[in-house]
Amino acid sequence: MNNKVQNNRAWLLVLPMLVLVAFSAIIPLMTVVNYSVQDVLGPNARFFTGTEWFESILNDSALRAAFARQILFSLTILAIQVPLGIGIALIMPKRGWQASAVLILITLPLLIPWNVVGSIWQIFTRGDIGLMGWGLRELGINYNITRNAGDAWATIILMDVWHWTPLVAMLCYSGLRSIPEAYYQAARIDRASKWAVFRYIQLPKLTNVLVIAVLLRFMHSFMIYAEPFVLTGGGPGSSTTFLSQSLATMAIGQQDLGPSAAFSIIYFLVILLVSWVFYTTIMHMQKDKNPHGGA
């Protein structure tokens, strides 16, 4: 029997962080909840509206369209970046100076601020001074992100893939490096093919890393704001206007505090719900493949 005395005073070390979280997260969240059920006309002029703002947001056709675009964008990003990140991680050097050099080079896009990324790609895609825009024009391709919604969408997706695929590749690379060499030795003894090694050794061991990668990339892609705003401004028309831009316009541009607060809460709950669905689905798939909890 373990009679070791537990020292609960250690929790006091966590107290400053709990206080910080309370002031930086919980209190602002309660403020947003308070605004979401009121019509704020001035500092001392507020009227209780109940769920009116929530109903207005859910019935707004423009926000529904923005939500559909956001879902399409996030699913497209995941469908491209996760397989691409795994592929890059598989071909990266495992040791030596080459591994260090590749790791440094592949992380460079991650160091660039989001708004700067949008500015870089805005210049890069211009037909007069941008390398990509000029090159496509010389090839006879009619490319214009300010007039063609397809070009704008393709550019935003390409920009996000360039910016954030290195994160997925880094996570997958760390997962691959954590696999014991004994697994590969056993595979060589059994003369397993590269596909068999990937299917039965590497991919199962990457499950936990992929859960983190999928959740991080989904949450960020679902909240993306600076890059498409700087690149296209939501255009042409509203073809690249996502939920975050709609929220910023409502809260900052129009100063509609009540509707924007309700919008924020719905936005937050949708991200939590979809993230939970992704997490539970991936973990259930892992349990189905490995019901006995073996390696």
C-alpha cells in the first residue's frame, strides 16, 4: 500500500497562471456573453434582447455563405497539407548536417508574420512586378485575382499551403524520428515493402501526431483572417470573404456589438464542435485498427 503523503501546496505554484487565465480569457468571455443578449446603444443605454441576435446571425444568408466558404477552405487545406506534410517528412534526411539544413529551410515560412505573408503574395501575383503573375502572363494564362474568383481561391490555397505545410511536415518528422529502429529491423527481416512499412509501422505511429496536426491546421484555417484580407480584401465580390472577415466588419466596421458578440460565441462553439468531431473520429479509427492496444 502506498502511504506517500501528497503535498497539495504545490498547486499554489499554478495559482498565478489560473489568475492570469481568468483575467485574459474567462472575464472577456463573460463580457462577450453579456453583450450577446443586449442591444448596446450607448454607455448607459442597453436593452435586453434574449436570443434575438443569435437568431439573426443564424438566419443571415451572407453569413451562411461565408460559413460554407470557410468549411470548403478548411477541408481543402486539410486534404492538401496533411498528405503533403507526411510525404515531405518521409523524404527528409534522418541525420547529419543535411537534416539540420533541411529543418532550418523548411521552417522559414513559419517565421513570417501572417500579414506579411499576404503582402508577399500580393506582390508575387501581380502581373507587372510579381514573378508568378508575370510568368503566368508570359505563358498566355489569363490570371487575375482581383477579377477572377477561381484565381483568388487558388492563390489563397496555394499561399496557405506554402505557409503552413512546413508545420505539418515538422510534426510528422518528429513522429517518424520517435519510432524505434527495432521496428525497421524487423521489417527488413520480413522483407516488407516500403508501402508495408508505411502502412503498418509509420502511419499507426503517427496517429497522435496527426491528431495534433489536423486540429491545429483546422482551427487556424477556420479562423484565418490576415492573409486573405491583405491579398484579396475578401474579393472579388465576396468570393473570398470568410467568417473572420465578416466578424471583423460587423464588430469594428459597423460597431454592432450585440450581433458581433453573438456571432463570436457561435463561431467559437462551431470550432469547438468540429474539433471535437475530428478528434473523436481519428481516435475511434485508431481504436478500431488496434483494438487490443498493442504497439
